[in-house]
Amino acid sequence: MPSDTVFPQLPYELWAEIISFCTSKRDLANLCSANSMIGFIASKHLYSHVRSSCVVKLAKLYRSVSRNLNIAAQIIALDVNLEPDHSENQAMIIHFKLQGARMRLFFRTRDLLPNLKSLDIQCIRGGSSEVWHALTKNLGYVRARLSRLTLPYARDCSALPVFRSQPDLEELYLQHRYGEHHAEELVNLPSTLLLVYVA
């Protein structure tokens, strides 16, 4: 049956308004295969805010955006958890190697998202100083212009590379331990930047 007989011919704006009320990921995924216009609108809602809670989901996200740049362009906000899975904690040396691999996967995924505006990096417990330096240094090379960033607490983790490369940054959320709010990068912040401490 032709899709026009199933979906009435309504203006784009009206379909966009209708689909904006859809909150089910499954329903949005089904709408993506309806027709080109409805699929485009549904995919914007489906992929605008992506949450990656583990390395497996991050790997699936990387595979999806590397194969389909249209999906990559629709991701505006990314919440990523770089904390190791419980199954990875059996041996410390394996843990550190996996942490490095997780970081590389995150960097590659991030570089494929040209319209990313909000980046939320969940806290990583432990880890070598080399891994943390790699994280903060590479955050200075984010191609997209971020307006919101959440950084986890870590010793030797600096927000300075982000400040230098992100002039449009409006909100910065830092996970700092109590009494450690005097970090170097928190001095002389731009007056337009909203700084929030989170536990």
C-alpha cells in the first residue's frame, strides 16, 4: 500500500509538530521507515540526544554514525559513560588497556558529530594520569562548537584546553571534590560562562 494512503499529505511543519509529541524510541524508529519526509523528522527526534551508558553502546553508536553521516549530523547532545564495566575490573592492567581503547573510541565518535552542542562525560573512577591527560588534551580538539560541557573529576584533569578551543561555551559543569574548587582553570573565567559544581 503506498505510503501516501497511510499518511495524509500534511505540511512539513504540521508533521514536525505531531511527531514532537512522540516519546517512544520504538515508535520513532518505526516512523523512520515510513517515508522520506516523516522518516527525516522522526530521525531528528530519535537521534538529537543520544545516551551511551556503556562501551558496547558507544561502539554501536560509532558504527551507526560512521556508516550514516546524516544520523551523525542530527546528534546535538551526547551523554557518554566512560566508566569501566564491572566485568572489566578483574585485572588492573586489563582495566587500563580497556580504558585507553574506550577513550579512542569516544574520540573517534565525537569527531564524527559536526553539530554537537552538549557533551556530558560521566565520571571515571581511577585510571592513569596518562589517560586523563589524553582526555583533556583531546577535548581541546573538539571540532563542533559546544555550548554545554560536563567534565568529571580527576586529578590532573584540566578544563583549560576546552576554554581555549570553545569560545561559544555557555555552561560548564564540573564534578569536583569538596574543597577543590580553586583549580587553576577556574580563575578569570569569562563573565558569560555559567559554572556549576555537581557532586
